[in-house]
Amino acid sequence: MVPDAASIAESQTSLDRTFDIVLRPISHAELGEIRIDKDLFAVGRTQPPFAEARPEVVVDVSRRHARIFREGASAYVADLGSKNGTAVNGIEVTQKPHVLNDGDELSFAGALAFRVSFAPRAARAAVRATVVTLTPERADLGLQQIVVTSFPFLVSKADETFSQYHDAYPHQVNYLSRRHAHIYAEDDAMYVEDLGSTNGTFLDGQRLDDHAVKLEDGQRIAFGGEHFVYRVGLDSTSGSDATVTATRERRAQVLAEDADRTTFIGSAHSFLDIFCTPPAPAQDDEINPDAPQQAPEPGHDARHRRGKIEVFLSELSEALGGSGKINMSAFVRWGGGGLAVIVALVALTYFQGAPQRDMQALLTSGQFENAARMADQYLTRHPNDTTWRAMGTEALIKANVPDWVAAINARAFDRARAIVEDMRTLARHNPDAAPLVENIDWIGALQSFVQGRGGQQAPIRIYRDEAPIHALTSRWSDDPGEHQRAFDRISAYVPAFAAVYADSLSHLRKLQSDDSVYVAALDRIQQAIDSALASDRFDALTAMLSDYAQRYPRLAGLDAVRADVDQYQQIDSEAHAGHVQAVHDRLAAAHFSTPPFAAHAGALEKLALAGGHGESVPAH
């Protein structure tokens, strides 16, 4: 039985995702190897295994320092605004999660360093699918019940789930943060984690600290105070994917009857979005006076209380690829003339770092086209600068992909190809960006091919569609994990790209099915055509064409093959009879649309000239 498109793609996806993230210590061997077999892993000095380490080893690690997570087939690390930072290969992780690759050096607080690797995941038992129902505790507030079937689920005042109450309860909605808390699945359990919200998340009256907490049926959960308060309901289902899906569909049907009072969450949020923390220009969360406030971690806001000299030196450190941390007490102890010398040296280096600060300013202000050109010019002279590679990649993607997405959606594929060519030019000195550009080009070629044929269900034409279908599917199959990591990274820069990516994966699954079924059938027909021409016997080919026309309704061009068989047999008969003039006339009037028949036609005149008694002469 030939698998369908969905099963092929799902099988490939499951293979791509069956890996564990392994952190091997570089700086402190006593920490031992950390093997992460969960989709989400917390890094903090009060989190295992760091909590078991000697205090002096983890003293610079924040309580809520970073998160390592999987999204699709990729691994990421996100810094959570830690005091002393997170870095990958010496590059600081700032507002956006950073992709982790095999062999990367991952460090926390500049003190703990690990080597990243990936290992096959051991077989695990099937987990239960769980539906989380949040039922408002107070019926008089007009809050809807929230039913969540896909995880993680982000609690956010910007999301429709809560923003719908803004007109009725503006202050209460503003007590929520944009990234307030999230509920996620781990094995057979559900967990809730506060994301550093201004007014907190409360479970049975206790404010959550830096740890995720397991949810239990019947618990009371509150977000931001005493307005958005719910009772937790957990409904777990074990069994096959089909059973789980059926259970969810039944639940959705029941809820649909009471749709006016229910918010049904059937699509998961993304860890990439949950842990992407761009700094707000101004605090837009209102302080809820009735919600107990959590004291900030000592030193957490130190960067915002520094003097001008420290800011100056910190910017210098960051421009040179450092952490931005400055020990002012040690600096001051130099005193007198030594201080003046140091200031002069620092000023010289500071101004030498101006290009990087200019580049950062362009990125921050959204001038991505100028930033991409600036990065290309810089990398022409310094091709191995990893910091500039990363900045150049971000600028290139943000400057061009939105227009490329618009062109794809408008089916303006020539314009999309032109945009890719411009990107390829600006990526010629950036080996970090070049693979992303090639992956974008592949999606454009896939979309152009599918739409040019008339959609996913269009006929498969013999001697026309086999090569492009095989080329497109083979290009994906050469390294699916690498492609998925590239697409996840592009989506992190330009969220609108994710919709085109998802649509393209749907096309890919169909083409993979067509390649394994229809293209394989066309290959067999082509072999039969070659055999018939070599043996001068066409009965088996004719029967095969009739059979395949019935068995494979989307095959196109078989009528033309049959017409070519009829033409060829007539001329072949005249050639074997030695009728030179008749063969010449028929060949002059004939039109063969099938390449092998057109290639062999010239041999028939030679056969007729030989009196019809010689062997068929192969075409050249």
C-alpha cells in the first residue's frame, strides 16, 4: 500500500523531532552532563541541576535566567532579562531566542559554559492529550470560559482571549502583561509559569515565583489580581492520535452549542513568541494596587541605574563583543594619571566601535535596507566577523522577506525571484545568511510550480512534471532538519513568513505523495516506451496505457502517447515493407509529442531505404 502525502510528511517530521539536547560542561565539570528530553527546560540558580551546585558556582546566575526549548525541529535558547546575560559562541542573546546548533558553546552569566550536542531520543510511552478548561469564578463579570486544547497557551493582554474585555474593564486588562504567563504540557502533566509579569500569577492564593508549577484539577488560578480568576479543569485522554482528535472534536461540538460564552483555543502559541522579549519603550502595564508585588532580584535593574561613565564603558564592552559588565570600583582604584590614560584608550576604542553602534541603531530604528547594505560592505572587509554576520542576516531578512511574502501571496513569482536575487547579492559575503536565502528561493520555486500547474490537484504531465517534482522533493529531503531550522529562524524575524511556510509544507506533502505514486508510474511508462521501441512490439505498451489511465486518474498526456504509438506503428509498417516514399511523406506530416518517438522517427526512413529487412537503427 502506498502511503499518502500526509503520512509521508508526518513520518518525516516525527523523525526530525526525536532528539534530546545535551549540554556538556566546559567550565565546571562537577555539574555533569545535562540531558534535556523535555520541550522546555528552565535555567536558573534555583532550578535543577543548578540548585544542587556549590553557591559560588552559580552566584552570578539569576533565579530566572534563561529557557532552552524546542520549536519544530529546532532548538533555541532565550535569555529572560538575566542580570549577567546568556551567550552563544560569545554572542549575547538579547531580545530574541537564539538557534542552537551542534557544537555551539552556550554560556550563562559569563561563568557557566557548556558544549551543545544532540542525541537520539530514547523510546517513550505515548502521553495523554489534555484539555484545560478555565471556568470564571465570578459569573457576574461576563467573562467567558476558556477551553485550551493545544499548547503552549500564552496569557496576554494583547491576545483576543483577554483584550475583548478592554472596553468593559480597561484597568483590569492592563493589569495583565503582554507576556503574562503560559500553560504548557510536559509528559502527562500541565504546568503554568509566570513570565515575569508586573502583577503576577496566583495559584490557590500563592503568587508564583521563578518556577513553573504543576496544575491540578480544581485549583484556583488568577492572572494580575482578583478579576481574571478561574477554576482549573483538566480532562485527559489517552490512546491513538485518532482517538485524541475525535475526543477534541466531540468537545468542540459540545462547546459550539454554548459558543457565546466560551473561548475555544484550538491553535497553540509558539515558544518563539512566548520567550521573545523586546524591551517596551515605556511600561504599559498598570500596577494593580491590590496584587502583592514581588521584589525584584537584587541587581536586576543595575543596568538602568548606572552613571554616564559606566554606560560609556559598557557600550564599549558590548561593541567589542563583551558582556557589557563594568567593575567601576576596580576602574576607579586606578585613579589619577592612570585613569586619564585609560579614559583616552577607552575613548579611542569606543570611537573605533562606531560602525557597530551605527548598525545597531539602524536595526533598532527599523532601517533594515540600510543596515543590510552596511553589513555587506563591512563583511566584504571582515568576512569572519560572526557578530556582523548575525546582524547582517537579521537586517537582510527583515528588509526583504515582507515584500517577498507579498509577492508570493499575489502570485507575482517573477517579482519574488527578483527579490531573492537581490538578497543573494547582499548575502554573498555572509555565510550565515546565504543558506536562508537559498531556502527562501526553494519555497518560491515550490509555490511557483504548484500554482503554475493549477494547484495541488492538477494533473501530472508525462515528460514535463517528473523532473521538477523530483527536484523539489529531493532538495527538501537532503536535510529536512536544516531546512526547518532555517524556516523557523526566518519566521522568528518575519512572523508573516510562517503562513507561507505552512502553506508550502502542505504543497510539499502533496508533491511527496505524487512523487512516490504518480511520478513512479510515469517512470514505469517511460521504461515501457523504451522497451517497445527497442523490440518493435507495442501491444504491452498499449495495454499498459489503458490500464494506467484507469488506475491513475491524474496522469496527463497518455492520450498523446497513444496517438504517437498509432502514428509510429503505421510508419513502422510502411518502413518494414520498404515503401520509402510513403515513409518519407508520413514522417513529413507526423508530429510526435513524446520525446522517444520523435527521437526514433528518423530511423524509420533508414529502415525503409534498407528495404525493410534490416534491424531498426537506433536514433542518434
